[in-house]
Amino acid sequence: MATLLGIIRIRGKVNVAKEDEETLSRLCLNKRNNLALFYDTPDIRGMLKKVEKYIAWGEVDSATLAMLLEKRGKMKGGVKLNVESLRKLDCQSHIELAEAIMQGRLNEYIRRGLVRSFNMTPPSKGFDGELRKPFSSGGVFGYHGKSISKLIMRMV
């Protein structure tokens, strides 16, 4: 079972190097407060390291993923992830879809029309810490580990 990473863009487009902006685009993080889901691979880790100052990332659990899919999930064309679109993905509920994604079937669902990125709101009561400091030093950007779920819950 592959580890699922939640990656959130926390800084905007001002003064971002062209190369870093391209990397953020490849990670489907085109705007501030966007979240994208990827499996943990060496390629993705390299991209995360390159744009670490613009993102927060960590491992997502299945309960957070199910809530995220229910509240913010979309299919291609901007269609909300409802009962009808769940049937197209051969799932009965958001929880079942979240469990299947945690088992490694995200790319299959993306080919069927599920959108990888989510438009999030700014976190309620703001970010915990400074945007220009790493998470390990009391800031926001960088690796959060399993505590990324807390940030995601505040942004849904």
C-alpha cells in the first residue's frame, strides 16, 4: 500500500521563480490554498524538496480523505462528487472511495474523471505560525507528517 500525500500550496505567485512555478504547476498547485493528492514516490519527493518553501505536505489518513472528498471532491467539468458521480467510479460512498484511494487506486479514478486537486478555503483562525518559517521551527511550510490532517480539516 502506497502512502498518500496531501500537498497544500500556502504561498502565492509573487516573486516565485519560473522554474519553481512550473514545478508547482506539475503538482497541480496553481493557486494559493490548493490541495493535491499524490502517492509518495522518489520523483514526487524531489519535486516537494524543490518547492518546499511554498507548500505544506504530509500523510493523509482515510477519515480526512473521506471528508475532503465529500465536501470538496469534483469530477472533470466541475461536477460535484455526488451519488451519481460515485456510481461512475463504481463506489457506493465517499468512505468507500477514500479506502480504495488509500489502497493505491487514485490514478485509476483520475483516468475515470476524478479531479486530483481541491480548492480549499484559508484555514479557520489562520495558519499556526509564520508562512516564512519551516514547520519544524514553528512555521507553516514544509513537512507536517500526520498533522497535515489537522490543517486540512481547518481548510475544508
